[in-house]
Amino acid sequence: MRRRRYDHVVLDTPGSIDPRGLKELAAGCNLMVLPAIPEAIAMDGLAYTLHHLKDTKADCRVLLNRVRHNRPKEAIELRAALDAMGAKVFKAEIPDLAAFDKAAAQGVVVYDVNDPRALRAWDAFEALGEEILYGRE
């Protein structure tokens, strides 16, 4: 991949990537997006990752993913903990919607799913894209 030029590359890595590999990956990124599910158990892995990235020059930002509408307190608490750590966090959030699961099962993008919340799901990713590309919220 280093020999070819790409505008955007998305890699999905395991959450337990070793520190050396994590730093090497970060060095090759213009932007590293760290998805985080707002659950207490997920914070340990995220704190580990952020700790090992703090001395890099990489632009790393946390994306709150699978945010449950009926449990907003968890997302609020995670944002507060990340803010206290000095982590950058996207304002956009990806909600926990069945439309995403349906899209994956059907092998289509979420706006092609017959689900009343599909548009909301797509809008969340559009908001993220706007924030990444233009700094818009």
C-alpha cells in the first residue's frame, strides 16, 4: 500500500494490537479513528490505545459508536472521561440501530435498507464525514 497513492484507506484492526504495531500504523495515518462503544468494559482497551498513542504525532480521534438512545448517560460519561484524558472526540456519534445490522446482513449500505431508522443511520455517517472532511458538526 505504501507504493500506491490513495485518498482514503480504512483499516479495521483488532483492539488488542501491540504497541509497536499501533504506533507504526499511526505514523502512516493522516487521521486515526478510534471507535468506542460507550460501555465501561470498553474503556480499558481504549485507555490502553490512547496511552500508547500519546507520544505520537498522529491525529487520533475517538468516535462514539453504537450509542444507545435509551442509555445516553454512558455516552456522556465516556465523553467526560475522554475529555479528562485530553483525547480528541468527534462530535458526531453513530447510534445503535438495527438498520446497521440489517444492512450488513443484506450486504448493502444502510440507506438502502427497508427500515424506518435507515435515514437516521445514514445521517450519522454523513455528519461524521462532514466533520472529518470539513470540520463541520
